[in-house]
Amino acid sequence: MAEAIFLEQQLQTETRVQGFISRSHQHYIDGNWVSSVSGKSAFRGKDWRQMSPQARSTLIWRLADLMADHLEELAQLDSIDMGMPIRQAQYGTTPMAVDHMRYMAGWATKIEGETIPVSAGNFFNYTVRQPVGVVGAIIPWNFPLLMAVWKLGAALAAGCTVVLKPAEQSPLSVLRLAELVTEAGFPPGVVNVVTGYGPEAGAALVAHPGVNKVSFTGSTEVGKSIMRTAADRMARVSMELGGKSPNIICADANLKRAISGAMLGIFMNQGEVCSAGSRIYVAREIYDQALEQMGDYANRMRVGNPLDPKTQMGPVVSEEQYQRVLGYIDSARREGASLVAGGETLPEAGSGFYIKPTVFANVTDTMTISREEIFGPVVAVMPFDDLEEALERANSSEYGLAAGVWTENVRTAHYLAQNLEAGTVWINAYHIYDAAAPWGGFKQSGFGREMGHHALELYTEIKDVWINLQ
Ligand code: NAP
Ligand code: MG
């Protein structure tokens, strides 16, 4: 009986998802669905910032509840749109998006100022945190709903209004989210969605004089061009950019856990993760053993239809991305790396751009695949002789988003955690995220932190007030 009800619910969800996909969608502006965005569209931010924190919190929480009610539907939309395995969408990213909204709903009532004991005279001095204004949020295609929610949650809690531009490859879950925004009862214009290509829609948003702050997640190259445009009118920017994250496996690591952690670290979401652990450094004494186990692991992974619950890795997002990743595989072969697993496509998997989980050994620090972000299921595995060498090589990247360390030695763990140049360091773990833990990069991986209370700093200005008590 329970199973029959479950199957019936599944069928209804699939019908709703198919119905949503087959409809045509427009921009969501001022609470309406419109075919073009005119410069006159007003973002009625005043209503939102003047609403009580409690009322804002309630609306954000209501949106989270609606997302939870439609979790299966949102998960399927992301899976269909960009190839994310459905299990990951159902149990990972979509629940995380709901948690994130709830976490940020809580912050709406807790954004406080300070009183400052000034010595300049008889003054009462205090600060308030005020919303930065209209936020232009531009997001990539790899975690469509989650990336949108990371920005929306904090911006809304801070009292900002948002114009969100999803990536051209994967706008569906964000468009569905906009419908839920209406259903939750947000005032019109607080959340807006503009679809379109980056160089047109995205660039127009960045250049728009009404946009006070650009919150960008995407490639380092596009991030730099956005900063240049934003500089002209001193618009605020925050940047969540690319990565080439190192994962260090020490000789004393629990090898079984390290191997599965490192393989999840690279192959989760087809390697299309900004923090993918794409450079694995292994202590030389366990290098051969580790390589063998990594090869076995990669060969055993189930690659296929992302909607199949058994699938561990889906197709890469697009033909363009497929060609890029295959180009990197070719470069590794040409430059002399040895293939341990994968390296080829899976034409029999049906429609979609499938690449087998790929492990390369004998990679040197100068090879292209050890330097450039691939954003696909390809990993470079390299031996090291001592810890200092591993640290230096791990830090030799222009990026600094995340890093992993596998060791049973507490001194080694803390030493590396202190000295790795990365915004996040995982010890004996990889790809762990939480709404309360700050996220962002060092070096060319960007600046500003999403998640945690730190995210609120991106969406507020500090105002200092002096009151003369003489
Ligand atoms: P991308 O090419 O930089 O695009 C990101 C977004 O920017 C898309 O919405 C894109 O629009 C838009 N865009 C492109 N050109 C623009 C321009 N001139 N002005 C304004 N907007 C523009 O990145 P992607 O290929 O989607 O995503 C992969 C990258 O994102 C990787 O480098 C990855 O590391 C990074 N990423 C970082 C994080 C993090 O938290 N640090 C998280 C996820 C991804 P269209 O694509 O629609 O044209
Ligand atoms: Mg793009």
C-alpha cells in the first residue's frame, strides 16, 4: 500500500516536471512573467527593507517550506537540466538548499550593530548594518538551485532585493523557485529572475546603475571582467570563482577512507564542482597501492542516466564542456601522463555527453592537467616524498578554494590546516558543506564568503552614527 502511494506520488511529480519543462518561460520581474526586461522595471526595495525583520524571516522560512514540499520536483529539474545524479539532488543539494534558506531566515532577526566606546568627546556612537540595496546575482550551471539559494538567502535576510541571472544551460529550477516566491507571498520586485546569455543579460546587469552589488559565482576569467565593469561606478562585488584543489594523502592515512574520500572529491557531480579535489598528492610509500585502488574505484563507478537512482555519475553538462574535458584528456596523453582508468567516452550510455571517471598517474607539476581547472571527471595523481614538499606543491596553484588532507596524525593535520592556502580545509573528509560554515576562496578563487554569518557582510553596509551628548 505504502509503495503504491509512493509510486503514485512519483508519477505525479514526473508529470508536473514534464509539464513545467514543456511550457515556455519568461523573465520574472516585479512579480510578473514578462517577455522582455525594460529599463523601467522598478525594484520596490523599500517595501522589503522597511518590513519588520520578523516578517522577512517568516517569508524566507515560508519559501523554504515550499521548497521542501516541492523537493522531489526541484531535484528532478536540476538532474534533467545539467546531468546531476538524482540521488545527489534528492539527498544532497536540494535538502541543502532548503536548510540554507532556513538558516538565513533565522539571521533576518539577528543582524545587529554595536555601540562603540569613542574617546573623541562626549558622544554616543553606534553602528547599524543596512542592506546594500539591489543585488545582481549571477550564477553558474553546476549546482543551479543551490548557487541561487546561497545568494538569495543571505541577500533577502539582509533586506536586499535581488535580480538573479541563472546560467543558460540550467535555468529550470530557478524559474520554478520564482513561482514558489510568488506562492510564498513575497512583495513584487523583491526577487526577480532574468534569463539570457552572460555577455548580454549578465553584462547588462553588471553595468546597470540601479544594481548596487554584484554577487558572482563562475569562472575566474568572467569574474575579472565583471570586476572591471563594476569598478567604473564602484559597485560592490563578491567573487566565488574557480579552483584546482589539492588533496593530500599522507602515509599514515586510513587508506580505505582516503581513497573513497578522494574519489568522491573529484567525481562528485561529474567533477563539475568548483572545489573538486583535482590534484591528489600521495606519499610515495603508498603511491602504487593508492593508484591501484583509485583505478578500481573509478572503473567500478556506475555512469549513466542521471535520473536512475543507481547512477553515481551522469553526463557532463553540454557538448562544449564535453569537448573541453576531452581536450584536457588528450593534453595529458600528449604530455606523457599515464592513464590508470577511464580516458574515454561512453557512447552506449544513450543521449548525453558521458565521460568515464578518469585517473592519470605520472603527472608532473608543469603539465596542463595539474595546473588548469578542468571542471570534469579527470584527476591528476602525483607522489610526494615529504610533507614540506607536498605543502609547497599544493600551494603552487593560482587558485585557493579548498584542500583536503588525509592523516591520522593530529600534528600533521593542524600543520597543514594552518598552512594550506585555501578558504576551506577538510581533514579526513571532502565535500562537506553546511549553511553555518563560511565558504569562499583565497587568491584567484575569489573573495567574500557565502554561507555562515559571514555571508551577511556581502549584503550589508556598516553605518556609524555619532550623537553629541554635550
Ligand atoms: P562562467 O562561464 O563564468 O559563467 C557563470 C555565469 O556568468 C553564467 O550565468 C554566465 O552566463 C555568466 N556570464 C558569462 N559571461 C558574462 C559576462 N560577460 N558578464 C556577466 N555575466 C557573464 O562559468 P560556468 O562555466 O557557468 O561555471 C563554471 C565555473 O564556475 C568554474 O570556473 C567553477 O569553478 C566556478 N564555480 C565556482 C563556485 C564557487 O563557489 N567558488 C561554485 C560553482 C562554480 P551564461 O553561461 O548563461 O552565458
Ligand atoms: Mg556559460
